[in-house]
Amino acid sequence: MRILLDTHIFLWFISGNTKLSSDVRDAICDRANEIYLSAVSVWEATVKYQLGKLPLPEHPGTYLPLQRDLHQISSLALDESSVAQLANLPPLHRDPFDRMLICQALEKGLTIATVDTAVRAYSVSVM
């Protein structure tokens, strides 16, 4: 399976948060799966860190890539073909970061790991 982690899922995973279901944790740890963290999630986490809404043990520019590498999670760049998906996306979700993750999942054929019920309203694979 090819899995794109929503920002909160990545943060829960790296912090050992018990909100993360064992099924999702197992899927992330399963080396048969390809796991991705989008540059969009790094952007979102950095914005929230700067606003004082997301405490992190280190600066996000250092901490997030380090954790991604440590857990052998691949980086997913935001490309033009993914952004172009936005024109076809109905306005069901107001969060621009989540909308870009949905676009990337659609363009790249990825399953999104999220607990966000609004994401499920789109025709994208969700776990």
C-alpha cells in the first residue's frame, strides 16, 4: 500500500501519541508499505509552530525532516500536476493544507491516513 500521512498522523506517530490507532501504526511500520510525508504537512506544521499552536522539541526545519528520515518515511514534493487537481475538487473541506493532501493523493494514487472525517467526503482512498 502507498500511504500519505496527514499532518496529525505523522505528529502522533513520531511522538508515540495513543490517539494513533494500532492499525495505522502497524501500516506505517510495515516495510511492505510505501509511506510518504508531504512537503505540505511540513509547511502546515511549521506555520502552526510559528503561531505558537504546535509545540515541538526542536525547530521544525530540523526536527520534522530528522523524524521523517529516522522513521524511513519518504518526502513527497508538491508538484504542478497535483496542484492542478484543485480545479476538480469540490469545496467540501475548508482547510487548504488538507485540500492539497487530497490533491496529491488523487494525483499519485495514494491512500491518506487521517482521522479527519471531512477528507472522507472526497473520492480518495482513506484509512
